Amino acid sequence: MNMTDGMRSAGPPRPAANGAAPLLQAIGVSRTFGRGDTAVHALRGANLAIAPGRLVALRGRSGSGKTTLLNLLGALDRPTEGRILFQNDDLTALSERSRNELRKRRMGLIFQSFALMPLMSALENVEFGLRIAGVPQREFRARAERALEYVGLKARMKHRPFELSGGEQQRVAIARAIAHEPALLLADELRPSSTAGWGCR
């Protein structure tokens, strides 16, 4: 993808090398905010195809449309033009309720702000995410502990956000996003320091 005043695609998405259907696909996606002379074209004709199991990084200067694209791919916003397909579901055609359910159960989102509950421990924050995702309550503790151990926070599970460093807070956000084993993980402005010491599966 080329980064200009808005994010543009270099061409149509290509299928995965092994011929498998993409996990996630954006087709001619544009997003415009406002109208007329004040319109801001944050994204123009973006095409993207991501195969299952792939790690993809978006790079570009501030204001190039990275967060806008992530919000569209994560079903948090709708494109002005184009289609987004996720596991054969057309996100642009789903109702708001269906988009919410899909996002809770099949996606993991990591926000710039972390969005942790300040009065909950790291463990409770991850368990809260599992509750939202519809995971059976009997599995909360084991899954939450496993996710926090995976990101290197085994010894900090009972600490609340204000007792953790910024990097540790983001690790809690990562643990919360992966604990329900989503098919897709989207991260906005992920800090390299937050992933030091643990790998990607």
C-alpha cells in the first residue's frame, strides 16, 4: 500500500499463495468524513487481502489513514465505498448488532488507549473481556491466567492498571484481546517494548 494524503492501494488484492480464501479482505474501500469543500478523504480505494496465520504491519506517517483502516477492518466503522469481507461475512452488509457480536466473539482489538478498567486487577480485566466474548464462566480463570503468562505478566496478575507501567498495561490489553482465541487480532500503535520477551503463534 502506498501512503499519501490518504491511504491508497497499489492495486487489487491478490489471493493467498496457497489458493486459500483470505481471512480478511478489503475491496475498493474508501472513507470520507464530512461533505463538500470540508470533506476529508482519509482512505481512498484501499485493497487488502490477508491469509490466515499471517502477520501484516501497516506503516505510514501520521494522518495517512492507518487507524481509519483498522476501524473499518474491525467493524467499528463503515466505509463510504467498497466492501470488507471477514471469514466470508460481508461486514458492510451486517446490522450493527451482528457486527457487535462478530467483533466480540471472533476478533481481538487492542486500542491505543488500552481501555482497561481502572479498579480491576490485570486478571479481572482479562476475565471481563472473556465475559463480553461469551466464553463460559468456568473457563475464565484458566484462560485469563494463560494469556497473562503468555505476555510475561504471570507475577503481575493481581496488580491494577495504575500499579503497572505503560508497557505492562498494554500487555494486559494484549492478553485480554487474545484470551478468547480470536480468528483476527487488530492492534493500533502497538509498542515494540510491549511485545519484548514473547512471540507470536
